[in-house]
Amino acid sequence: AQTVTQSQPEMSVQEAETVTLSCTYDTSESNYYLFWYKQPPSRQMILVIRQEAYKQQNATENRFSVNFQKAAKSFSLKISDSQLGDTAMYFCAFMSPREYGNKLVFGAGTILRVKS
Amino acid sequence: NAGVTQTPKFQVLKTGQSMTLQCAQDMNHEYMSWYRQDPGMGLRLIHYSVGAGITDQGEVPNGYNVSRSTTEDFPLRLLSAAPSQTSVYFCASSRLRGVYGYTFGSGTRLTVV
């Protein structure tokens, strides 16, 4: 079974600075998808960025980018120019198309606090 | 476009009571699922459905039932509530087998006393 590990329970960063959240996963699959979700205090789960494992190029969405290291099974999220609105819980998630139901497997989450 | 709608947003139950959490999506997504979120454990899959009339168990199915009679609706039933079922529940749906990610509802905070 696939597992996802987020080793940083909490992190903090100053406004306008850059922060990187770590995620590692374990799988024997070669084709899969990775996601970062943001959960602000409103509780809503918001998709931040996705990565397809067969694409070597790292995904980027505005201030959010990933460092995808397939051999190391690592998928970190970099937030540039941090803003107060980035304060949230961030979840890393894995999905394999070969697994029936295409279920998301989540890490335990990292609480990010952006300080002014 | 409402997306994924969950009701209620908050609920308090007494031990042994039953209830149904409602979930509806208007995006014609074939995949729907229920997760529970507990502190320090991320989100864990309870039940899921790959289409109308088809459901299956996830990681933590005990104490819960689901049905999928239409593409739009995927209710979650708690048969006899227990304090261990105190949690935040999320319904999610996706198209194209989830490769573009899932869309989540706003969650239901359930407390069982």
C-alpha cells in the first residue's frame, strides 16, 4: 500500500520570504499523480498544484512550485513571496490510476504560519 | 455552479443515534468519496464510488454505510454513532479518474457525545 509522509508538523515563515514543505511517499508504481492541497482555517480543501509522475518537468502555479524527485520519491512544495493568506494546513496526497477507485492517500499535514 | 455541497456543516449526536450526511455534486463527476479528518492523521478514506450503483470500502469503513443511486448524490450513513466517530467529514468528487485532483465539499464537523 502507498504511504505519504510529511515530516514537518509545523512551520513558520516571514511574509515575503520563501518556504519549502517536505513530502515523501512510498510506492512500487511508475505512473501516479501527486497533489498538494491547502486547508485554511475555513476548513475548505483547495487544490494548490498537481504533478504527473511521468513528466520530468516540475509543476508551477504562480508562487507555488514543486521539486519532484521521482527516484528519491520526494515531492516538496515551495511557496515564494509568502503572504498572510498562505497560512493554512498543507496536505501532500498520492493517487495511482492502477488502483481501483483512484483513491487519494494523504499525509498527516503541515501547519504553515506566515508572520507579518 | 455549486460544486460539491455537504449538509449539515455541524452536528452533535448522542451515542447510539443514527444520521445521514448528505453530499451532492453538480459537475457530473463519476467518482465520489467520503473522507474523515482527524488531528495528526490527515484524511482517511471511508467509502468511495466509481459510478451510480457502485460503491466500495476504503480504509476505515466500519460503522458507516453508503449508497449511490444517482450520479449526483452520495450520502454517508452513521448506523449507531460512537464517540470514536467524532471527526470532520469531507465528501469529494472527481472526473477522469481523479487525475486532475478531487473537488471537496466544505466539510461536516460531527461530535458524538
